[in-house]
Amino acid sequence: MTIKKKLRVCVAGATGWAGSELCKGIALTDDIELVSAVSRTNASKDLNEVLNLSTGKNIPVFGTIEEALDIPCDVMIDYTKPDIAKHQVITAVKHGINVVVGTSGLSDNDYQEIAAIASQHKKAVLAVGNFAISVVLLNKFAEMAAQYMHHWEIIDYASDRKPDSPSGSALELASKLSKVGQSVKTIPVDQTKGIKETRGADINGMQVHAVRLPGFVISLETIFGMEDEKLTIKHEAGGSAKPYVQGALLAIRNVDSFTGLKRGLDSVMDLA
């Protein structure tokens, strides 16, 4: 009987809101092993003690990705901030490691650069704006709707403490819908009378609006309109990071199925 080797994973941002919940989820799996972590505020500690895990082995926490990657791993998943995530992703790829990106706020230009480096090193980067299965389905349903309803706008809701705007979830959705087509604008934004900025930002040919208020965690809405009818597709998240764990584990398990860059959890799922 052949025993399948466990996937060795490094989590960057392991003690954050989403990263800590993922680490707890990994600790309960039989096929994934957490071997190292990155957390500036908890460097030099054992992640078991920081997160109250019981893995039976030391999981060292490092202050930088360079230090963490001295411990061999198969996948690095990044749950940090956009101003450092790009560096960490590129560093991991150049170390010959596949990467899952859970960090929000990287731009299309960032991903173009990452894609080129991943292809050059024959490694995989899977960028996921949101790991919740409900968001995967929202994206899929929205792509279907855009084929038949040619007017749409995206509304991105999040906490007032979220620093990036729009969210990675909204950027991912806009990227996917742009492959279907551009949203039709009956009155072009540049012909708007009054304050044009109230029409939102043009991202990949569609208007995207970002709301940042206390009381929101993450919500994403696409509104489609036709004469005398409209369709609203909306995802709403609660205060827990638990909904993102299963999607992140799925991403870790499937990131080695391609080379280069893919965006969206659905790109490694069978949703046909």
C-alpha cells in the first residue's frame, strides 16, 4: 500500500483573522501538514502555543518569508497585506514553491508580473479573491447572467477598517465578467451631468462601487438590469472566518494542477 505524502504548507499571516482559522483547519486534516508560518508579531514562537493547536510537532513562526522558506514546503498561502504580499508571492515562486494568494488588494498589473514570473519558473499561483463557496457560485452565476443581461454594476461592501478598495473579491469578479464583455452604459460616464465620481470607478469596462462602514464584514453584489426587470446576485459574510477554510484547503490541494497564474477558486473546480 502506497502512503501519499502530505502537502507541506507555509502560511504567511498565520495569526491574522483568516490565517489563524485556516491553520486550525489544516491541523485537522490528514493530507496537509503545516510546517512553518510568518507573523511579524509572533516571530520566534511555536504556532501551537500562539493558536492553541495540538499538532504534536513544533511549527516555527518567522518574521520574514525568506526565513520561513528555509524550511522546505510545497505550498505557501499568503494572508497578509497588499503592500507585502506581492514580494512574498514572488519570493516563494523563485524558491520553487507553488502559491495560493488569499490577500486582497493586488492589482491586475501586479498579477501580470506574477504570472510572468510563475511561468518562467514553471510554478503555479492561484489567486483567490474570496474562498467562500457562496462567492464562487456568485461569480459563476454572474458570468452566466452577463451573457444575456448586458447592463450591470458591482457593489463591494466591507468594514470601515478594510484598507483596500475595492476588495479582491470585487476585482476578481470584475476580471471574470470582463471576459464575457463590457457592461453597456446608456449614458457614458464622461457625459454624466453633475459629479461623475458618484458613478463609481470603471474597472475592466464596468462600474464598481465600494462601501466601507462599521457593521459590514464582506458583502458582494452584482445588479443586472434590463427594461422592466432586474436581477440581483449577492453574497453576505458573517463575522467568522470559518466559511473560507474549506475553499482554502481546496485551493492548497489543487494548486499543483497547472503552471502559471489562475484567478478564482472556480478555476480549479468542476462547475460546468
